[in-house]
Amino acid sequence: MTRDEIKDVVLEIIQDIDEDGEVENLNADAPLRDQLDLDSMDFLDIVMELRKRYQLQIPEGDYPELASLSSCVNYLEPRLKDV
């Protein structure tokens, strides 16, 4: 997957979880939880959806790597390169 495809997938998952979230105006480098109405359960839903779609195992210790849209893409890119 390309970086843009990964970004689109993450935004799609967020949109599914937070239907009222305005993902079009996100600052890619700012924490997602500060920009959207996401609580810890919503964050876990994002992780679980990535696991379900792509059979990814994301250790709890890596969760901070998924804080912003940019960091999500950076973290996921090597893991999804062959998808």
C-alpha cells in the first residue's frame, strides 16, 4: 500500500467510528484525540479494525505510534507494504 492509501484507510476507519468527525480538516501532525471526539474505546476500535482488515498485530506498547495521522502512516507503511 502507498502512503496515501494507508492515510485513506485510517481516515475511513475513523469516519466509521466517529461519524460526526470532520476528517477533511485534520492536522496530520496533531494528535487525533485532540482533534476528534475519540475516547480510549474509539482508539481501540481503530486498532481492532486494522487488525481485522489486515491481520496486523499492534502491541499495546506501540499505541503511541498511532497518535497522529502522520505517525499512523509512518507506523503502518512498513507493515502494509505488501498488501
